[in-house]
Amino acid sequence: MTTQRPADVVKRAARVVVKIGSTSVTAPDGDVDASAISRLCDEVAALRDAGLQVVIVTSGAISSGWQAMGRGPRPTDMATLQAVAAVGQHRLMRVYADALGDRGHIAGQVLLAPLDFVHRQQYLHARQTLTRLLELGVVPVVNENDATSDDEIRFGDNDRLAALVAHLVSADTLVLLTDTPGLLSADPRLGTDASLIEEVVEIDHELERVAGGTGSVLGSGGMASKLAAAKMATWSGVRVVIADASRPGVVRSAIDGQPGVGTVFRPKARRLPARKLWIAFAVGAIGTVTVDAGARSALVEREASLLPAGVLGVKGRFYADDAVEIAGPDGKVFAKGIVRHDSVQVASWAGRHSSDLPEGVAPELVHRDDLVVIAI
């Protein structure tokens, strides 16, 4: 965790993803805040006129839809939320289309689902669509396809969606706009002295503790989800800035690396493939497989598949195609992957050589293509 260091001035980004949260696009009455979207579109139009390509990831469809229906407290059940999103989505999009149109630019709505990032063909189609829109001079306005998303495989919040979109379009910078100046050293709601953390080189457990839990009732995110999104994006080689949506010229300042604009996260040199990014950060682990030192070395150093011979034990009940954490003999989790066999089979095969398994059974418990080393 690195604090209180000025952000490096960066080269002008060729492609930028800007995510704005529900609290920043929702007026006090719960409807779409047209003035806030207008301010954002002012910046986006100026960036487009300067030759940059910009993708907007927006929240606000559910709050807009519920306000339009005039039904009181926001619902919590998934069926109602999905129905409300169908009402609010076009209302939200109309505000963006009008705001960008007034500035001589065209908005293009793109609704994405998690499976668009998991299955390669869908991933390629999504990337092709977004790339072509940018080439045509259109400003893509992206949201999760809330109206039809499967409850079990949702992004959970648009911060993670924005990180995946940044990976999808090979963005140089991801700007996460919120209602705070950035990541603070303490929770300001607790009355403590909280200062802005200007630069983060490595996201560690201490920083995640500082980020805390969820945010307001309007959105599903909060600083914790923004930190998770920053982690995803930096592992994609994307520079990330968390900043205050109400700050004048915030996007341009974030792109230019202006000191104090918010919290800047340095990108990692290695870029994870989209599927591994999804496995590492967007899929919840169901159980844990503990391996011996030899297996740990093979997974980390040789990027091998996990075989039964190296397994010491299993924790939790999981099934084929579930995500599991992989821990070393010291109990520390160092990898994550999609398991190919259920926990009962994995436990019964622990320590056995591949040749000892039943005939016709795939020996890989977690194939190398479905495994991500997340700590060394």
C-alpha cells in the first residue's frame, strides 16, 4: 500500500473508459440527473474532439425506472429489479443521446452480460462491436443487461463491468467517477481524519481493509467494489483513477495525470486474458483445494495444470465447473481456478497418480487454461 505520493504525469491516452455511478447520475428525487450527465458529456465531447476514443459505462437504470413508476422504497428482489431496469434503461439512454447529440456526437447503447466475457466467441463479438463503434466516431454507452441477466452470474456492480470493458477495448485509462475525492485513508463517516491516497502501486489486504464495505442504497457498489475493479483493470495493464464526479474537468485531469485529481493505480506489466481475469476477480470461490509444495511450485513456476498427486486435502462442497481457491501447505491461497471434478472425487483422488484414476477420467483437476496465480 502506497500513500500520499503524487501521480505520475502520463501520456495522452488514446482510448479511455469512464464509469459513473448511480449516486452521481441520480437526482435527489430519484430520477436521472440530466445536469450531471450533461457535465460528463461536455467532457466526453471535448475528448472526442481532441481525438480520443471514449467509452462510457453508466449506472442509474434501476433508480430511474423505479422513480418513473413512483412506487416508494427501492425493491430488493431480483425479478422486480430486472423489470424496473427495463423501464429505466431507455429513459437513461435518452438523456445520454440528447446530451451527446447537442454536442455533435452520437451515442450507441451497448448492453453486456457476464457470459460475453466468459465465452470466447461472445467476447470477440462484443469486442468487435465496441471497436467498430469507436472507429465510426460513436460514443458507446455501456450498462449491464440487467433486464435479462441470470441472478447467479451477474457482474454485481458496474465497477467490475467497467474494468472488464477496459480490458475488452484495450483501454489506456479507466476513470471510476464517484461521490468522494478518491480512496481515503479512513472512513470519513466515522469522523476520523481521512486523507486522500493519491497513488497505489500494489493493492494489498491492508488497502482492501481501508476500502471497507458497500456504499449507498442507490447503487450496488461502494469503495470496496471500486478497489476490486481497480485490481481487475491493473491486472489488465490498464491505469485506473478513482475520482470525484463533481470535480470540474475531472476526466481530462485524470487522463493527464494531474496531481490530486483522485487515487491513481499503476497498471501491472502482465496482461491477463479476459477469461482468467473473470476467474480471478469476478467469480466467487466455492471451496478450497490444498496442495503440497511440489504442486505449488509446478503451478506457479511452470504454469502447469493441477493433478491429483499434489493434492493434500479439500475444504467445502463444490461441483464440476465451480471456482475454487488453491492453497499451499501453509494454508495461504495463491491461485484460483475452475475445477473439473466435484469435491468428493477430488478428495478421494488426493495424492494419487494420474495412472491410478478410473479409465477415461481427465486427470486435470484444474486445467492450466482455467487457473490463475493471484499471489506468489
